[in-house]
Amino acid sequence: MDPFAFATIVSLLATFHSGREGKKDIEEFKNWLNENNYGYMTAIIDNNKSLQQDLTSFMSQNHEQMMAQLSTLNDLMITVSSRIEGLGSIAASFDSNNGFSEQAIDVLRQFVKSDGIEMRHLQTWNYEGQSNAYYLDNGEVEYNEPRFIETDLDSLVNAGLITLTRGSKGSAIYKITRQAVRFIDFIDNN
């Protein structure tokens, strides 16, 4: 399969679904591809039964859910592209509060480099108000923008780079994923 087929199909799927409410099926998508001179993509889909099933499954979600997933993928691509020489300035022109913040990437990097599997949230109260701390196996996570830390962690969860579970008392427990390790390795080595 063409190495760019995935990116092409995803971008065309996003274009097909943008502005269209309601569920669309694979046949409508293939007809749209043919009408817009992407017949070669229809051939790729027709020749891969697994791809047809996966696209059908993805397209069976509600519109908002599908667009949220495509938006998350877009944010990931912008973040990765911004760190590749030659693509950084192009990615920057698309990055209007998309992608991950530097703080989110730094927290994820600390998590990956810790070689731990969990990051725990500890919330305390003192005379100054609420205090949030996040702990890895090798110590406390450092971050500079406390008011955005929860949003940054939510963006990492939504992207599938970390997972969120709750402890017995409701405290957040984040776990690392393989995708996070690959993501940090990629951006640190490019």
C-alpha cells in the first residue's frame, strides 16, 4: 500500500465529513471520492476488506465523535510536524491553539523518561487555596503553568498518549502508553 495512503484517506474522510451532519456510509464516501477525482483511493479501499470494515466502523460513529477524533489526530500531526525541520514553519501557520502546549509535552517527556508506569495526582488545601501535585515513581512532576495543567493532561488523555483511571478515593491516576514513548522519541530525535 502507498505509504501516504493512510494520511490521504484520513484527510479525505475529514473533508467528506466536515459540514455533513448525520451518519455517512462507506458507499457514499467512495462515490464522493470518485466524483472528486480520487478514484485511486476507492481502488485502495475496494482492494482491502479489512480497511473497508475499519472505515465502516469508524464512520458509524456519530458526527461529533468522529470529528473530535479527527481533530485530535490533526493536533497530533501539527505537534509532530512542528518539530520536523522544514515543516515547522508550515505547522506553525496552522497552529492556532491546536496541537499540544509546551507544558503538556514537557510533562509527557518527564513521564516517559521516568520509566514509570503511573503518574498520580495529589490535591491538597492550604492557606493559599488548592494545590495540585503530580508524582512519578522518581519524584514530583515539574510544570510552570498550574492553571493549565489539567487541560494539558486532558489533551494527552484525549490523544491516547496517557490513560486516566481513578483511585479508591477518586484521585487521578495516569498511565503511560506505547504511543507516548514513540511520540516523545520521535519529537526528541527530529
